[in-house]
Amino acid sequence: MDEAPKSREEVLAAIKAKADAIRAQRAAAAKGETTAGAPVAAAAFETPVSALNAAGRPAGKPQNLKVTAAGSINQAVEFRADRTEDDNIKKLLGGIGAYANPLRGGAWQVDYRYYAEARKRLEQAGYDIEEGDYLGRPLKDWSPQTRGWTKTAT
């Protein structure tokens, strides 16, 4: 049962062989195949690393695809999704300053300046986004400076 101690050369050879195997596996994965030659499923979207997703875990597959984006009067865009999507939304939008609205469950707010990036990330993850501002207009060209704010007479 006792194994004879391995020489320094044998230990180094074993370490080198393991490192070579890992390099070969990574190279095969980069080409889109496993070491056995079978194709590897490529990830559709890589989740950016953020403070809310420090480990860089990928977002899961969306269960409820509908997300509503609504421009608000406080220079924010609110994304509303089903509560089951909270973990995915946090992973996808946490790096651009999204925060959960404490008054409405399933609602996440992002500053209007980051709306285009948030929309891109959600669409890449497979979500369908229905948009409008607080007056029901589309958000494509929306910003507090161009429309949506009440002007006071001076």
C-alpha cells in the first residue's frame, strides 16, 4: 500500500503533463470543441463583472422574457420584470449602477444616461423590452433635456 517516494524529475514531469493537458483543453474550448472532438455550446452572452456580481457568474436563461422600461421624472429609467428575474437583472445591470426600487418589487432603476447600455445587455441576454416614458412615449430619444420635464414660467 505504501508508494515509493517519487523523484523530483517524476514530480516535475507530472506537473508539466497536467499543465499541457489544461492548455490543450483550453485551446480546444476556444475553437469550440471538446478534447473528444464534440462541439461545445458557446455562451450567448457574457455577464460583465460588477460589484453586484463580483464572481462574474453568467446570467441564467430568462424564465419570463418580458421587461418593461419606463422613463420617470427623476432622470431614471425603471425596468420592471417578474420577481423571478431579479438575480439575472442584478447580474446584468449591476455594473452600470442599477439598483432595486425599494417601493416596487421587481423594479430596477438606472440613470437615463445608461439606458442604451442596459437595453443592449438585456436584449443580448434574451429579454423582450417594451418601452415608454411616463407619458407613454418611446424611450429611443428620451432624455430629461430634450423632453419630459415640466417647464416653469420665468
